[in-house]
Amino acid sequence: MSAEKLWGGRFSDSTDAAVETFTASEHFDRRLAQYDIAGSIAHARMLCQCGVLTATERDAIVEGLGAVAREISDGSFEWSAGLEDVHMNIEARLTALAGEAGKKLHTARSRNDQVVTDLRLFLRDAIDQATASITALQRSLVELAEREAETIMPGLTHLQSAQPVTLGHHLLAWNEMLERDWQRFGECRARVNVSPLGSAALAGTSFPIDRQMTAAELGFSEVANNSLDAVSDRDFAIEFCFAATLLHVHLSRMAEELVLWASESCRYVDLGDAFCTGSSIMPQKKNPDVAELVRGKSGRAVGNLVSLLVLMKGQPLAYNRDNQEDKEPLFDTVDTTMASLEVLAAMVPNMTFDRARLRQAAAQGHATATDLADYLVCRGLSFRDAHQAVGQSVRLAAGRGLELAELSLAELRDCCGEIDEDVYAVLTLEGSVGARDHVGGTAPVQVRAAAAAARDRLADH
């Protein structure tokens, strides 16, 4: 035991085989290896600067860690479940390469501050990748919105025809969701970028250390203020998973609309052959599997967030082995997020819209009824009276199987005598969307202005 386990001096019996398998984490936490090595190099340099290690010992450690990094990179590193985790695997190999100097690396630190340092470094990179991927998807959406600034489509509430909008306006609504996601990840990054290194097991260390030195070398903006909190805190991981889950909710909503739009009952969009699949039995099928999977993977993100919340809710201070269970849901959320963003960013530029079908759909369901009510208000009616008159007009049109614009002037005037011949300009789809000419409105001129503003924001990403 004591010869194999780096912590084995206290124990006389070997670990039960089932326990060894149950507690091992190296098969999934090995993906933290590069961050563990970076943290160890910074720690060794700091210990030398503070007089705890000699320069010779520091150099042997740094050189040995470099060799370990190369072995891991080229696949020749031999991982051992018996050494439990990524930290002990690396330290054992370092000691084999650097001798006695390797045994001194763990001075003034613990696996408790070591693992949370690794996780913070890992998540910082993950956030940078996620924000870059969000920006790439946003650019595709903004470009598409500019192209479709004048394309009229049905605007829905309760999945019922409400008012006509422009497709560009709808796509920019998706972009606004993503912009908030980008901001949330950036705010999360600031709280991730805090160094716990030097907190040791829970109380700090009696050795002279310079926490600011290791923080600066690793690119952290500050050091954690309390050693107890530093080793037991997983807020940053939960916050990342929350930001990622809300992003997945947004991606799922977008995907749901794409699935509907691509259906035979709508046929508003062709998602491209490269982003659809067929059926094993029905040759005619073109299934929107990419969008459906993006929608489905949001469930994994939600589940992972709940797992982390439940994991932490009953833990006393400070570190507990429960926290070994934080990595797999966190890693899965990172991987799922990157994959969903990547495939959507590739699919969006390949989508083509059927503008004629969109316009035809927008013309159904009396979508310009609100415009008629606004017209009557401008003629002096109160909005409630105008609402009542238009409701009567809609009932008349629906009863005859017509749209409002297909009613004769006499029929419209029977519902309200204030209606005149100029009403038909108000009842057109173009007139409806064009009238919403204000910041945040659906008018084509506003869509182009909003797209330009979005481009400016993206340039600052």
C-alpha cells in the first residue's frame, strides 16, 4: 500500500478492489492533465522563489513535468486507476523522472486546492471557446437577417396568427437571446478567474508562499480570499452550467421553430441536405435531425445543472469526496454545448427560405386586424370601440371564408362608418410591417439598422 499509494503511510491494509474501482477518477479527470501540469509548474516556480525549493529542484520538476506533458500528448503515458486520479498519476510519473525533487512538489498544497485550480483553468478555456462559438453563430444569424430584412412571415402568439413580421426581425430576436448568453458567460468568467492555489487542504499552509505570483503566472485576476471557501466552492461550475443550460434553452427554442418551419405543413425553410437525414423505411423523408438533437440535448444540460445543485446542497465545509462527482456532468455540459453551437453555426448559412410561402402564411388569419384597429383610433375612436368594430369585421370575414382585405368597403363600413377607401393600404402586409418603424420594430428599415448595430456589437466580442 504505502509503496503504491502516495497517501498510504497511514494505512496497513490494501484498498479493497471494489473500493479502488469505485473511487478512481483518472478515466475522466485525465482531461485536466494540461491544467494540472501548468498549475504544478507555477507552484514549483513559486516555491523556489520563496526559498522552499532550490533552483536545481525547481528545474528538475519543471523539466520532468514537461516530459510528462509530452508523454500525455503523444499517447505514451501509462495511466493507472490504482493511482486514483490525474494528480497522483502525474506526480507518480514525475517522481519516477525527477527523483527526490518530484516528491517535494506537493509541499504547501493539497489535492483540494490543486483540483479546483485545474477546474477553474479548464472552465476558463471552455468559456472562451463557448463565447467564440456563440459569436460565430450570431454572425451567421445577423447576415441571414440582413438578407431577409423584407421577407414577410406570420408572427405568432399561442401559435396562432397575430401580426405580420419580417423574417429578419425574427432572426434578430434569436440573436438577442444569444447576445445575453454571451454576456452571461463573460460575467461567469470573471468569477471563474480566481486562484484558489495556496489554500492547501482547507486552512492554508505554514510554508512561506506567494499566492499572487502563482495567480499571475496562471493568468488569474485575483486570489481567493478564504481558504475554506476556496477548496469547497463549486459555485463557478454551477454558474457555468446555468449559463450553458439557459443557452441550451435558447438553442432548443430556435431548433423547435426550425423543426416546425421545415415540416410539410409549413415548408418555410429548407435546412439543407447536409443537415438532415432520411428514413430507413420511408424513402421520401427528409428529417430535421440536427435541429431535433439540438432540442433534445438541452435536456442533458438541464439534468447536469440539477446534478451539480443537488451534489452541493448538503455538503458541510470544507472539501468532501462528493465533489469528485462534479466533473462528469460539467464535462458533459461543456462538450454538449460546444457540439450544439458548432453544428448550428454550420447549418444556419445553408438554410434557404421560401419567401412566397412565408408571405402566403402571413396573409392568413386576419393578421392585419390590429392595423385596422389602429386606423380607427387615428380616426377618433377609442381603442376599445375600435377593437369591438374590428372584431365584428373579423367575424364577418371568417364567416365568409375571406381575409379582412377581401371584404368590400361597404361590408367594412357596416361594421364601422369611419372606414374609408384608404383602409386597404393599411390592410396590406407591407403596410403593416412598414408601419412598425421604430427602434425594436419589425419594419425593414429598422431590421437593417438593428442588424448593423448587432454587427458593431459583435465586432467588440
